[in-house]
Amino acid sequence: MPPTREELLVSISGIIQDYREADRQGLFGLPVPNTVHVERWINQFDADVQLPILNEVAHVLSSTYINKGTVDGFLTNMVSHPRLVGDNPGEYWQRANLLDIQQRGQSQQVMLARFKELIEEACGIEHTGDGTSDDCYVYIDDISFSGGRVNSDLEAWIRNDAPANATVDILLLAYHTYGQYSANSYLQGVAREVGKTISLKWWYIKEIENRLACLTSSDVLRPTVIPEDEAVQAYFEEVNSEQFPIALRQPGNIGTCSFFSSEEGRAILEQEFLKKGVEIRAACPNLNEYQRPLGNMIFDSLGFGSMLVTYRNCPNNCPLVFWVDAPWYPLFPRVIN
């Protein structure tokens, strides 16, 4: 028997129960993510699609919502991971330098603070961030989407502060494949330009497929058709071009990571989130041109389409229906960097 509406409301609110939990203390107006909150969000969609959306969102978020426990588990694992630290974690962490170089946002500082606590618990080392080695570095952050943040942070460091030879272990909860490829290639080019040899090693929980060459098996929202909706059709005509046509996904694949329950479940999110996203853009004049219906993206498109959310924040690369505020009611009220 399929789950009832009430069961799905309970499921979703249970998955996201720690979303911005620390921020709810003393902040007027930040909603508790309970069933009432989820109900208010879903009621903004047409009545006939509310249950299918709830069903698929519950399924997807069970894999794509990264709670605090998952973050702690990843960091704990990395403290003693033999492929990273070898046979002696304590010796490794005495040598390693922890990079604190994020130019925007606070995710790196929050994760570094917790990582240092875990190093002390496991190895008895009170890590200041500075290690004894001049060629061993660790860069840590939550999620990489386009690769832009990793690029900007590490480019400045490579140009100005990195030694002539170094290894940088990049620890991320998740990355999207095109952004990882782009950032890795770009940063290696920067290193060559300034005459340095920088080895980049990537560590992660989730690898999210979003390369155009793998469109059919992608793990992000990529519609198979443009809805028969006047506003959506007009937006598509605005961003589509003969020179850079928007590619539509071939139906029949739930993605490499199997985030989606089925083609039908995936399609309901792609179609309804796209339609509401276009509507939200029209209703919210403060959104910039890059904040597209399915998520922030510089290139002309329908949007980035990521479904990854962490307990600390909802990235703007997610569909607008997840995070845009008034007059829309968001499932994940977003902190702006």
C-alpha cells in the first residue's frame, strides 16, 4: 500500500528535522521543519500533483539530505582513513596543514572547527591548523557544485602562498562531476602558470553526475520535455539559442546515484519544479538572472538542478521551490552568504 499524505509529511519532516537547528534559537520567524511546515510548502502546488511530489521528495531527500550525523561520520572517517593518513594518524596530522582560506561563506570554518575537535579526540593533538610539513595540505568544505568556490579559494593560495611542490587533499561531502573536472583542470593550469607542482586528491561521500555527455544518466533535474505552459515556453525561448541549444534528457534513467524512485517520480519533480520556478521568478523581482527555475547557474539554462541540501543550508543551485522566500514559502529557508 502506498504511503498516505500524512505519512509522507512525517517522513519528510523527520529527514530534515535538524535543518538549521542551531539558527532556530532566538531567531524570530525561522520555522521548525515539522509536518505543518512541509504541509504549508506543498500546498503551494496544484492539488493533483501534491501527493506525487511529496512521495518523490521523501524518496530523494532520504539520499540527498546530508544531516549533521552524516557530516560527523565523514569527518571521523577521514581522521583515520588509511589511504589518507597511512598507518599513523597522529604523525600525519602533526605534519598536515589545514587550509583556512574560504573567501565567501562560513562552511569551511565550521567544518574545520569540528575536524580539529575530532583530530584531538582521536590523536590527542590540539591542531592549530599549521602543521610541520611544508608540502602537505588539507582543504575541506561541504559541497562543490560548479567548482567555483574551490577554484577561487585554491587559486589565490596557489598563486600567493603555496610552496613550489605540494599535495592538497580536498575533502568534500559531495561534488558534481563537471565542477570537479573543471576545477581540477583549472587549478592544475594555474599551478603550471606560476611554475609550481601541486597534486590534488579528492575525497568525498557522494559523486553527483551532471556532465552534459552523461545527460541521460545524470543525478540532477534535467527535464525530458518542456511543459505545455505559456510562461515556461516563453522562458525556454528566452534562454535557448541555436548556438547553445538546451539539451533535454532522454527518459528512462533514474541516474547514476539512483536518487530518484522511477522515471515517473523524477519527471514529476522536473516538470512541476520547472513550472513553479518560472512562476517564482516572475513573482520575485529581486532574483537575479542567474537564479534560474531549477537552480542558480551562470550559463543560459533551465537551472543547475541539484537536490543536495545540508543541515546547515540549502544551496542556491537547488530548485527555487526549495529555498526562495516571500511571496513563496520555502521548504528550506536559505542563509545568504
